[in-house]
Amino acid sequence: MTEDFTDDYVLESLSSAPYDPIKTVRKFFPETWIWQLVEVRDSGSAQLPVTVPDTITTWETEAFCVSSRGLGLAPPVQLTVFQPFFLELSLPYSIIRGEVFELKATVFNYLTKCIMVKVTPASSSDYTLKPSSDGEYSSCLCANGRKTFKWTLIPTVLGVLKVTVSAEAEQSQTVCDNEIVSVPERGRIDTVTRSLIVQAEGTEKTKSQSWLLCPQGNSVSEELELTLPEDVIEGSARASVSVLGDILGRALKNLDGLLRMPYGCGEQNIALLAPNIYILQYLENTEQLTTAIREMATGFLKSGYQRQLNYKHYSGAYSTFGSGEGNTWLTAFVVRTFGKAQRYVFIDPEIINRSKQWLISMQRSDGCFIRKGRLFNNRMKGGVNDDVTITAYITASFLELGITVKDPVVNKGLLCLKSSIGNQTNTYTTALLAYTFSLAGETEIREQLLEELYGVAISGDGRLHWAQSASHDSSPLSVEISSYVLLALLTAGQLTAADLGSANRIVSWLVKQQNPYGGFSSTQDTVVALQALALYSTKVFSSDGSGTVTVKSADGHSHNFDVNQNYKLLYQERSLQDVPGKYSIEVKGSTCVSVQTALFYNVPTPTETSTLSITATTDGNCTKSYGATLTLKFTITYNGTLNSTNMVIVDIKLLSGFTADPGELKNFFLVERVDSKDDHIIMYIKELPRYIPLSFELHITQVLPVKNLKPAVIKVYDYYQTSDQSETEYNSPCV
């Protein structure tokens, strides 16, 4: 907590006796603070201990209370965090290697007397500081005064740098403004640490390789080669290997970031919420759930629940952005997730019930459900009957919530689905039907559907998976189809040896598709895959066994990892030095081990285009040396085979030292939402019609001068098929 020196700080002394300076170190600077639900019991009050952030600012707090008697709203209350003598650092959020900027440290004195201030930056091997302006870093500072000290900061490494500067009120015989400088009774030092991200030029690429290795008392090994393209940007490559005794451990470590995608829509938000439930269920069923993990996961559930209500309609339906018509698929997704979350956090039952009633109102007399809103991924449509797909999804959702087959809504839904059996040519729908009839206990139909699926399965290297088409063999849809088959296998009343053997092969393939954060490519494939992996892990869990993992490079560098029942969820990671290079991975012991290597590197921004393309130009007044406003114009086009795309994301990286108002882009055609995050502007576009270019314009303003300005990247990609993407660079016309 930032200390408040309002009372004792102004007690001054000119004593020359030795003193120990009191140092405040400030490094926690969030944009927003406190988003928590607190249960107020019969006493009518509750205490919430918090640590005040280190920002010198005024926080405006709001609170509301919901009870059986209604809603209570408290008036806003302000909390000022302040100290009479403090330091403020001015630096950009990120820069690109080769850029340099002027680091500014401004000291504020709100004492009633003059002080002598000495400002000292911490030394670092990550950057060099060259004196700027007069090179003086001690100065008189009188009441209500401020003074700015400057250095030119030149980074020497890539990555996250910690920039630390201290300001000390020191003793001096100097006379300032006709008065002798004073020193606080005990000398005060204010130290501020801020992060600076130094990025490589071009575009970052990621490659991960994953294995689930089960030595079964012996040893198993894999060979690995980390390769880099010829045009890799020098110094940008880094790699690591991570080891876990549990295939869900990687997701558990990154519950708030399974996907490196924006989450400003109703689907992404619920997709972040759902995996928390599956992992909690797994850990609870296997008696591995600790208090710390429960608190972390339920914290995400509470905040995710609150955010999801932004996308709810009065009718109980949900839509991607909370406007337009309700979406049957998303509403069913929310209902099944909220229903399961009730075990861990408070979810208003009436909210779930209204959504269920809205879904029921979408059911026709023949039992099929009417599809409202778009299918979440238009690549599902190859031969798919939309009503059958959505009926299977809603019926499975109701069954997962414990609604029995005797319920009229579920019974009618199953009758609708039975009429489609034998007429399906769509692999996705067949897999979803297999899972739905497994939940319903319809063994004969389940076996018939699984037999159809095995007829089109793709196998090799001891792995098994399915694809919607040959051209999308490892797409997000393949992950989802394979996960539904795995769920169907594991939901049987009695798991046979054959079922378990197939399940092992599917899991082996799924694990290889995981990204470095424990998720997969997009939203729904991540949710369904983690649900399936959690169920599989519950079925095969054993607290016995241990193992050792040895990762060795061809040049002799090696890392050893130990895994046992006490460390199954322990995330162990080591950097790999030899990049590029060849490695061997050997696992010995009696427990399965999840091993993953992650390789990150930068390449020049690609110029080739896929079905999506983007172009950009900038213009502006170059006569101003600082504070210039530039106009960024960019155009995106879709030239694929479909009539339109799925939802499309445009990710605009701002030039170093620049800012922009995202609201400028909200009124353009087909733009559903615009967010800003760090130094990026994120646009959500409903769809791109084929062959019709869409053009946009954004004004960006320089707030911090940066020299040797490098280009920034704009990226456009399909939200559900992230491999469909295009990138381009733009720069200031003044460079």
C-alpha cells in the first residue's frame, strides 16, 4: 500500500544527526481497481481488505447491493492516494528495437518548504542512459514546485525492461529562494519502477510442439528440431520447454489467457469462463483442488459472470455484442455454462431460467429448434442442416444440466434428431449427434454414429482425429469435431478397453494442437477440447507413479525435470539455448507426462495475402516536431470462396509514443465494437462481403517523442479461423 505521509512528512528538522531514509517503492499502476463481489450476511456489513495501488491519483468508487428486497445503489465515494513529495516517470508502453526516447522523471513538492532533490536512475544491463539537457540531476524544489529531469534511453536487449528511478530529499547547505532547504525528519526516498517492452521489428510468429508421453514403467523418447526461417530477424528467437504431470496443468496456469485474442464480445467472454468450470470439476473429482486454485478460478467466474450480463437481452437471450437479435447457439452456450458454474459461485437462477424459456420458445412442433443468429463458424456449413446442428447443441446443453430425457423439451429434441440419422454427410454434425445421444443413453444410435465416424477418421503415428474436409485437416473445427467424438466415447455408461484405446489416441492428437497457453486456436474449439480433456483426465486419473524428463540438445546442453503425485500440477519451464538446434526428449517412469516446446521469433511483415488482404497509408503535417496528428487510412478486402467471412478482427498496433481515440472507428459500416488495449486498437467487424473493400480512417496523435521511429503492423484475421490473416506495415510520413 502506498503510504500516506500527510501528517508526519511535513515534520522537518535541520538536525545533522544520522538518519535512515524511508524508501517507498511504487510499481503497481493499474488502470482500474477492485472488481469483486462480497457477500453481506445478516449483519448488514462486510469488510474488504485491499491494497491501494501506487498511482498518485483519485479513485472514484461505486458499489451496489442486490437482495430479496431489491437493489441498493451507493453514491460514488472518492479516495485520494497522495504523498507530498513524489516522482512520476514518463515513458511509452513499448518501443521497437532501434528506437530511442527521452525518459522524463518529474518530481513534485507539495511541502510548505523548499527541499534539495537528487534524482538517480538505477543502473541496468538492459539499457543505457545518456544525460540529456543540462545534465544536472540535483535541484532546489520549493513549495508547490515541480522539476523534470531527462535522459536518453537506449535499450540493449529485447523483452520487458524494468526502468527504476529514485528521488531523494537530501541535506544541503544550499539556499533556495532565500531560504535554507529543509529535510524531512527522516529523509524520504520515492522510487518508481515502470515496465518498458522492447519488441523486435516485423511480426512475431509462434510454433509449439506438444506430446503426452506415457513410459508405463519403461522409457519413451521423441526427437525435436527447432528450425528458423531464412528471413528471421536477428536476435528475436527464443524457445522454452515446459513439463507437467497433468495435461490440464498448462491451461490451469493460464486460465485468464488461454487465447491471445481480444475478449470484447459475448462469445469470447463465456469461452474464457467455461474452462474454469471444467478444471474445477476435474480437480474436485480427483481431490487435487486447493484453496488457492479455488479462489483464483472462482474469482474469474465471478467477474466473467458479471461481464456476460452485458450481452443479455431482456428476453433472456444473448447475442455477440448485446444488440440485434438473440443468438440461439450463444444462449445455449451461456445456459450450460452458468448452470455448471452455480456449484462454485452465485448465479441468479432466474437469469438461467429466462434464457431456458427463451430457448424453449424457439422449439418447433416437430421438436427441432429454430436457428436465430449466425452459426459461429461458417466453415461448418458444408452439407450441414442448421436446424439439426442447433437442435443437437441445445439438447446436449439441457442434458448436461441434468434435464432428463423424460422432459418434453428434451424428448421432442431427440425425436427431431432421430429423424436425421442416416442422412448426415457432415462430420461436425455427426460428432455432435454422437455426443448428444451418448448423454441421452441411446446406446444403439450412439454406436451407429461412432461407426460412421470411424469410417472417416484420420489416423497415423498412434493418433486419431477427424476433419470437416481435407483442406481443413488441423483447423479449429477439426479440434472441435475430435473433442466431441472423445466426449461421446467417455460418456458411455461402461468404458470399454476399445473406447479407452481410441480415447488415448484422440487425446494424443489433441495435445499436439495446444498453443503455448493451454488453449487451442479459437474460442469454441478451446472450450470443447478442454471439456473433453478434463473428462478424460478424470477417467484415467491416478495419484500413483512418478517420472523423470530429460531434454538434451545435440550440443550437450540438458535439462532434467522430476514429476510425481506431489508435483503433477507444477508448471516447470526452462529456456532452450540452442536455437536453431536438435533436441531429444526422454521420459522414464510410471506416469504420463505432458511436454511442450514453444518457439517465438520475428520475421519481416509478410507481403503475401490470403483470402483476406489489408493495405494502409498515412499522411499528416510534418512541420511539428512533437504532438503531430497523423491520419491512418486502411482498407480490408475478402477474396475467398464464401459469400462473406466470419467475424473479422483488425488489430492496429500504434506507432511508438502515439495514442488514438478508438471511438472514431465505431460508426463505420459493419463495425460492431472497438476497444483499446495497451498500445493496440482492436476492431470487431461483423463480416466482410466477398470482393467489396471496406475502408477506414483513424487519427493517431504523438504524446511522447520517439526517435528513429520504426513501422507498426496492422493485422486482420478471421476470428474462428485465425490462420486466415493478412498483415501490413505503416509508418509516420515524417520519418
